Amino acid sequence: MASPGRIRADGLGFTYRGADRPAFRDVSFELSPGGCLLVVGPSGSGKSTLALAVAGLVPRDIPGDLAGSLSVDGHVGVVFQD
């Protein structure tokens, strides 16, 4: 079980419905309460999709297949650059 405020991903991946390849795969990290996570990569590498997964929108509101495990203990907000 996660500690309060902790976010943990283990082998996380997501493939959009109808896509030939995953938006991201094999992502693992553990973020402690008060911690900060920097996600960088080129356009189309899955950064926004990962943020949507952590926020709970993938796959609930965006159809596709989520692989691995994701534990979010607390509230998460996402602010995109646009």
C-alpha cells in the first residue's frame, strides 16, 4: 500500500484504442510526498498521456489498454502548457 501522498508506477504502459503501438511503456517511478517529477521527451513520446494516467483520466475517460500498476494516494492536478 502507498504512503499518503505517494505516487508509484511499476511497468506502466498505455496503448490508445486502435493504436498499433503504445503511447508509452515500461514506466516505473516512485514519487514521495512533496517530491517533484520531471518528464521530458520529444513530441509524441507519451508525456501528456502519462500525466493523464496519473490524474486518473486514462483509461477512465480516454479509451485504451493500461498495463502495469499505478498507485496514487491523494489528489493530482495537471496543468498543460497550452
